[in-house]
Amino acid sequence: MTLQQLENTIIARKSADPSSSWTAQLLAEGPEKCAGKFGEEAIEAIIEAVKGDKQALISEAADVVYHLMVMLASRDVAFDDVLAELARRIGTSGIDEKARR
């Protein structure tokens, strides 16, 4: 699966019946719920990274990516916009970029 395919699936679920789809249910509950789920999944990924269980980390990382994309969709932010921001940062030191914020 590509990130574009995932994003397309998430966008398609925006109009689905929330009782038929976890994605539709999250989106129906609003951006705050989507952000909360993203945060929960990020914490779970951190725990697995510290524990060192590679397969569990892979699973949690997949959950993080999915929930990030649902959160973005809940605010109508295209993943291409995130990629464009990353592209804009190419050639800029992370230290310099952070200092500009």
C-alpha cells in the first residue's frame, strides 16, 4: 500500500456511515478525537521502540501513520502538503530550521 492509496481510502470514508467504518467513525467524532487517537498511537509506538520489539514497533508505526493521516483528513490537510513542506526544508539544517520557528 502506498501513502496515496491510504489517503484515498481515508478520504472515501469521510462520507461513509460511521457504523460501517472505523475511519468514518473517527472522522465523524471530529478533529479532537482524531488528534487524541494519533497521540495514543504515538505513545504506544514510543513504548515499543524503547522495549525493542521490532515487530510490535512495526505494527504501532503503521497505526501512527494511519492515525496521522486520519487526523490530517479531519482538518482537510492533504498529505501532499506535508510532503511539500518536507521538500521545502531540504538543504536546511534541522538546527537552523528549528531556530527559525
